[in-house]
Amino acid sequence: MEYNYRDIEKKWQEHWKQTKAYQVSNDSSRPKCYVLDMFPYPSGAGLHVGHPLGYIASDIYARYKRLKGFNVLHPMGYDAFGLPAEQYALETGQHPAVTTDQNIKAFREQLDHIGFCFDWEREFRTSDPGYYKWTQWIFLQLFDSWFNRQTRKATPITALTALFEQEGNTSHECPGDRHLRFSAAEWKGFDEPRQREILMHYRLAYLAFAEVNWCPALGTVLANDEVVNGVSERGGYPVIKKKMRQWFLRITEYANRLLEGLEQVDYSEALKEMQRNWIGKSQGAEIRFNVQDTDQHITVYTTRPDTIFGVDFMVLAPEHELVAKITTPAQQAEVDKYLDYVQSRSERERLAEVKQITGCFTGAYALNPFNGQPIPVWISEYVLAGYGTGAIMAVPCGDQRDFLFAKHFDIHITNIIGDAFNGQEANATKDAVLQNSDFLNGTDMKSAMDVVAAKVEEMGIGRRQINYKMRDAGFSRQRYWGEPFPIVFKNGIAYAVDEKELPVELPHVENYKPGEEGEGPLANVTSWVNIAPGVQRETNTMPGYAGSSWYFLRYMDPHNTTSFADRKVLDYWNQVDVYVGGTEHAVGHLLYSRMWTKALCDLGYIGFDEPYKKILNQGMIGGSSRLVYRVRGTNTFVSHGLKDQYETDPLHVDVNLVDGVELDTAAFRQWKPDYADAEFVLEEGKYICGSQLEKMSKRLFNTVNPNDVVEKYGADTFRMYEMFLGPVEQSKPWETKGIEGVHRFLKKLWRLYVDEQKGLIVKDASPTPEELKVLHKTIQKIDHDTNNFSYNTAVSQFMICLNELNSLKCNKRAILEPLLVLLTPYAPHVCAELWQLLGNSTSILDAAYPVFEEQYVKENAFNYPVAINGKTRTEMGFALDADTAAIEQEVLANELVQKWMEGKPLKKVVIVKGRMINVVV
């Protein structure tokens, strides 16, 4: 009876499907455990062997917790909306609904081959109207809420209008326009359009005008990373900046709570630091500088108010509204020319190119508020309108970028830090004593910060301020394949769709090209857009992360038609206990998912405000590429060891044509028509390829389809090998050659239970102390490593255990049955089969996890090194509780000890229990 893994795995996958073995109840007396994978987008390319790494890691943990007695929720669904799906559909000339469905079927088939314990009864995709109805509903909760800074919570907008009726907005500063002030009487006097305009400045989901990258030739808005040197990455067409109406989520209001929440969760320090840096909290002061000979003023935010007397110039973002107001006629032409240049630059390019210094003088001067000193006002691309106030006070002696700017444009540099400034580079020190700083002379910089902040407030020209680098990200996409906004415009004013009308369904269209002037493709569907005279739908759609910001909640109650999830169910499953995925979503999806959770908690829909207790970031599995070397100008290929004797060009070759590093030359000739007549220069009769570690990519021909690996070696081998490659959180290369060792382990495991001729060979005899010791060492190690996601060391321990049991010729049920339970999370198919062969009628999926008992691994004897005058001469074994006098008597009677004593008189015998014995002569 051989190990026929193909039949075994097919049998058990079908059995688990038929019996709904992984279906999870929302009503259980067992403790809950929620294990979640980051929402996958099923691409047209399908899975390669790097993709399942995180899924296998979460699957092992989910199975382990189930064996430990937990009610485990381990769901799977699809992030089906978004740009990748639309682009793939465009490339293949199909509708995204069709390609998405095809991709999901292929994705599901690949997952099923690997044997995951997903509860497929909870499966959904974000493009289902039954799902995005609730995405739209949550959006409306954000639209109808504002962030009360006094309670630090989201609150219904109706509470805000009630406050305005009573007291105006004197107690609630407007986040969208800090200068907005009105009384209760003024509020009541505003007409409806003005009132709704003001409320839009408070809403958590709000409309605003923002600059976008508009490509007239492509007729669409492009993301920053789709623009290179002022032209579109696709086609190389000119791109201009254009202001368009966009939806935003006011995540900036949650900045401090997002920071505080990081102290409550188990994320890696690296992930926490990424979020802290993105949020970018800083403390400083806002200071107002009047513009000379005008009624205008420039407000800057600075974290270094102590350097106020070192300000040698000011810089405005080119988009700043003051540029048009303060530019002098003499400088207008130069400023216009510079603005044209900036129009062609993406935000990423403006921030990234530190060495490129550009700018233009406006001709205007601001006045230092303390001494009236004129300060030239420049514009430069390195200042962005969306950061801070869009204006900076430049202190060249203390900031390197300001220093380089001043040097480039020959601007005078004031030294306010004495010997700490060498004139060759800026020094951002906070420890100097100030000079050339008027009333601050002789004051240390740290003390001066508070002095200046207090003075600014006293003079009424500014205030202390906490700022955040994070900005409200745009929530609109000029795309077809996304959730429609549940918003209508009546005479240009945004109103929420009645909840009874949800979902606002995406209309089916054959043509989804952009609308005119950068509007979304839905603008072309006039019958859908125009509801009634003067009433139109929003034509943009939501971004990909809309559905993934809350999907973990829907898994809890996916078939609920009356709410996004029942509160009782939400309270039972609560937070995700372990969330597995890559770090690439650290400052996008994760931050918005945390914000949505906090808002839903604030509004009373859920009882927790952090979505994920623990996040495990898996590393990448890289591709081990294979290279062939073509002699330049020929179709002759030279083996790796001979390539330096020729002029060659390295070319990537499909890794599936290579065994280790040996190329299958016949298969290579058949691979592509160009290579049909290829000639080879061999080494010892073989063509040896070069190898190179790179990202796994179809373009590099180094992807390996998991279906092929599973077909050749089995799902259990594939699962264990992925874990054996190294720590889950580290990136590592895939090497198919190495999988054979894990496959041999499973064959050896099978033979421990089953003889090919005799069948089952497991006996009911009592285990020996040595066998019990091997088992319980393994229980202790596997339990610890699985709980701590140290799966590579767990696989190693299984191999050690198997070797030791083979050495002991162990075939005892009392040892081998619990071993199967330990191994089940890692290799569920073979364990299920052997469990059944052992005569068990119950499922191994619900077996009791073995309990470690220390008595079986506790040492009761010790081999002592025995030294004569400090030099070890032999070893002797004694019980750990042996009497000291008895040990001494036996040591002195030992022939070797007597030999090395050489008849010399004994001084003493030193015995350190459990460590060593030293005979002193």
C-alpha cells in the first residue's frame, strides 16, 4: 500500500467539501478565533508559487487553533473592483464583469488544489451588488457624520446643525476652512446652498476641488505614478494639471487616534513605524508674515519657531493662491514660465529629485513680524500646496534643502548658530545657543522654541499648532469598474440617496471609455446619470480600497440582507485575531480600514475601534531565474562555464525547461519558433544555465504555477516546503529542486505507519520512555513554534522526530496517533488518511491537540565529565538524585580515574550536581 498522494488529496478535498467540514457557526460555546488573509485580487495571470505563502501560514494557524478547541473563522473572498480588473479587461477586449468572473474561477481552482480550510459558505466579491450595497451604506454614514474634536468621535451631522442653530460654530473650528466663523443668527440667515456648503467642510466624506493629472489625448485622469516627466507612461502623451471635483475621506481628523491605536495592537515595529511616519505628527507654531506694501499675509507652519531670525527667504507652493496676488509685474513673465514648467511635473517627481533646484522670485517681500526685516518670497516645486499651509520660512543655516536653494540663487545666509554652522552645509541642531537673533541672543534653541511660540500668541500673529503630514486622500476614481457613489446632485448640490434605494447599481455598458473633460465613463450613460430635470448621479466611482476597508466585518454575517452584519454576531467575532498579508498595504488599506472601523465604532454600529489585533506580514518568495547565453549575432547558446570565451548576450529562459541548472535543450528548441534551430556549446555533455535571484514575474519566465508543483509532489509537500523555505516574514527564493527533501519526508512518514506489502503496521503496545520522550519533545516544540508562526523550525522538528522514531523502530499507536494531530495543520491530507487507516471514525480536524507532559522529557540521569586537576579524562553517568558520598566512592574506584591519579595523594573531590566532577590530587 503505497503513498498515493494524488488520490489521497483528491479524496479528502472532496470529502471536506461534501461534509462542509470547514463551515463555521456564529453560535458556539467555544472561544472564538478569527484568522484572515488580506483581501486578494484574482488577477488574470493567476497564482504563482509565491502567492500562497501567506494563505498557507494563516491556514496552518487556523487549523491549529481549531485543534486547540477554538471556533475558528477563516474566510475567503475577492477584491473584485478596481483599476487592475478594468485594465485587464481593456487589454483583453472583454467586459470587466466577464474577466473578473473568469479570474475568480481560476483562482478558486488553484486554491482548492492546495487544501485550504476556508469557509466557502461565506465567500463574496466586492463587485456583487449585495455586497457593495453596504459599502455605499457605510459611505453614507461617513457623509452624514463629522468629527467632534471635543469628544474625539464621529457624530451624526444632525448634531452639528443643532449646535449651529444654538451657537454658530464658535466652539467647533471648521476643518475644511479654519477661517470660517459665524454666529447662530448668521447660520439661520444662510440659504440652503450656503448651509450645505458649510456642512461639506465638516463631513467625514466630502467633496472638494483638487488638482489632478489630466491627459487630454487619453481622455482620463492619471495617478501620479502613471506620469513620467510630464507625459503619460502609456503612450507618452502630454499631461496637464487640472482642478476637478473629487470625493475625499477626512482621515486627517483621526490622525491622533490612529497613532494612539498603534499602542493597542500587535503589529511589527517596522509596520508601526511606517504608519507613524506616514501620519507624521509634529508640534510647532503657525506664524503670520505680512506681505510688504499689500494687505496680504503668508501663514507658515514651522516646527522650529526658535529660528525665526534666521529666515532669509520664504517659499510658496507654485499652486498657492497668493502667487497670483503678490507677484509683481516685473516678475510676472518669469513666474508664468515657471508655472508652466511645474504643470508638467508629478508630485512624486517634485518630492524625489532633491538635487534638482528650481524656483522663481515673485518680486514680493514678506516682513519678519519681530523686526520688520524684508524677506524675499520665492516659489519652488519642492513646496507642495497640500502640505501644511503650502508655504515655508526658509532657514538656510539650519536646513540643507534651504541651504542648497540659497547657494543656487545666491541668497544671503544668516548665521544664527555661531560655530555650529561651518558655511559649507546646514546644521539642523537644536542644541546651539542663538546668535544674530535679537531678543533671543544667548538663549538655547530648545528654550527659544517655547519663548517664540508664546510671543506669537501674545502678539496675535499665530498660535501653537500640532500638524500631521498625512493628507486626506482622494476617494474618487474616473473609472467604470467600481462602486457607484450613492449621491445625487440637485442643481449642483450633493445629496445622499435614500437608503431604501441602495444599492445604486453599476449599469452594464459595453463601452467604458472616459467621459468628456476627465469625468468617469459613467458620464456617457446619460439615461443612468439624469434621474430627473436638474437631478444627476455622481459619475465617478469609489477606489479599490472602498470594499476592502470593511470586508472583514461582512465575513462575519455575509448573507444578511437587512444590515451589513448583525450586532450580536459582530460582538461575538469582534476583532480579527490574526491578519496575514504583505507590508505593501501598510499606509493605504490598513490606515483606511482602521479609520472606517473607528468611525463605525463611534457611531455605535460595532463595539471595537481597531480592526486587527495582530498582523503577520509575510515576505516574498522570489524567483530563481535561469539564463542562457547566446553568442552575439548567432543562434548558438554557450553553457554558463564557457560563456566568457565568447561575446554573449544573457537571455531569460523558462525555469520549467530547466532541471536545477541543466537545460532541457530539446524542450528549449520547441519553446519559441526563434529557437527551433538553436545550437548548443555544452559542458561535459550538458547545457548549464546561469541563475539569478529576482522578483517572480512572467516577464522573467521565472514563475512556477502551484498547480504544476501540486500535481508533481502533492499539496501537503507544497504546503510544508513553502513553510520550510524560511521564516514566514522573510523574503526568500523559490527553488523547485529543494522540494524533493520534503516529499521524501512525507514518504518516510507514510512508511512509519504503512508497509507497502503488509498494510497498516501500527501496534497497540505500550510506548517506551525513549519513545515518549521523542513525542513530548515534539509536542512542546511544535506547539510553541506554531503558536508563534515559526513554521520553518516546526517543519525541521517534524523531520527530527521522524528520524528518531525510525531509529527506535517505533510503530506504537500511543506515539504515532498524536503525531498525526500535530502534523495535521501542515499536511492535512496525509494525516486525515492515516487517521482513518488507524480506525478512527471521527474527523482528525476536531481531534484533541496533544498535551505536553514534562515528566516524559525530564532528565533523571546525567553524564558527568570527570576531571583530574581540571583536565577532563572520562565521563560517568549518575542519577541526578544520587548521594554525593556514593558518587565520590564510585568515581575514586573507577580504573581510568585511578590511572590518571598516578598514585598521588587525594586532596578533595568537587562535585557540582548536574554539571561536573573534579578530582584534586
